[in-house]
Amino acid sequence: MRWDERYAGEDYLFGTEPNAFLKSQAYRLQPGQQALAVADGEGRNGVFLAEQGLAVTSIDASGRGIAKARKLAAERGVELDAKLADIDAWAWPEAAYDAVVAIFIQFADPALRDVLFGRMKAALKPGGLLILQGYRPEQVDYGTGGPPQRENMYTRPMLEKAFAGFEILHLDEHDSEIHEGSGHGGRSALIDLVARRPGG
């Protein structure tokens, strides 16, 4: 599997520190809440959420990534329910999480992306938060991370349509410098979203 190969080294491909946007949104979360970290790779974001006192389920399709996520959690002294899961085939629970976090899940083509967005929305409890960061199509020109497929990237209209009916708390497009291990580095075309499921 390609991701097992990418995570094969001892180093963490995207580092061990959380994504900066996720870190900036931690004030919205509360200890004791249930969180799902989607395609969490080597666990940097799931472990961060656990360090904030959340009960975290971390899913990824790479067994090597899951092993490194568990190792990172142990080193940090936190609990992380890290599950090996093909996110297309995983039995997504419904109305189970206070927060669903999806950071750079841009391996998903438009058809799979639509399915994943639907499942992430359904997995949130009423009042639960989706926290998402991704690349915009311009990222392909920067070449500082992510796949070369423009169609896998996000735009403001696409996210507004995908999460219509949710309360958009934050939606921002920006070009920023990011430094996340050897996997992401340099000027990047980003888009950030925080959306709340109605109710609760």
C-alpha cells in the first residue's frame, strides 16, 4: 500500500505537531467530548485532540500509520482509539461525535469526497462541529504538498454547497506558509472550514 510505504521510516512524514489550523480551533472543543480524526495518518492530530482531554477515535487505511499513531499516543501519555479502516468501507457510526476533524484528506476524488462528506455530517451529533482544512486547486501550481489532481481540491462554493444546512462558523481561503514534517512545506493554497450540525 502506498501510504504504508510513505510512513515506513522512523520519522513522521507530516511531523508530530498538530495541524496549525486545528490547533487554532481547539478553543471550540471541551474535555470529555467524543472526536473522530478522519484519515489521521501517523496520528499527530488525533493525539493533539486527546491531549485536550477528548475521547478520540483515529481512523486510517495504513497499518504502518496506525502503529506510529499508537506509539505517539503512548509517548505523549494519552489514550487514542486508533483503528485500521478503509474510510470508504468503514461502518461509520451516526450521531456519535461532538467533533469530526478532517485535515488534508485530498486523496479522495470528487465521487468519494461526496460520500465522505455525507458520512462525516451524519457522524456528528446535533450541535457537533466539523473542522476541516484542505488545499484549493491553486495548490497544484505550488507543488508543496498534496496530490496533483486539481479536481480533488476544495473551493469555497463547493464547501458551501456540501455543507448547506450546517451553520458555517468559519470559512476562509488563504495562501500561507506551512511546515509539517517533510510531507508539507512551503507556500500553500489553503481553505479552512468550521461548520456546526444543526440542533443540540
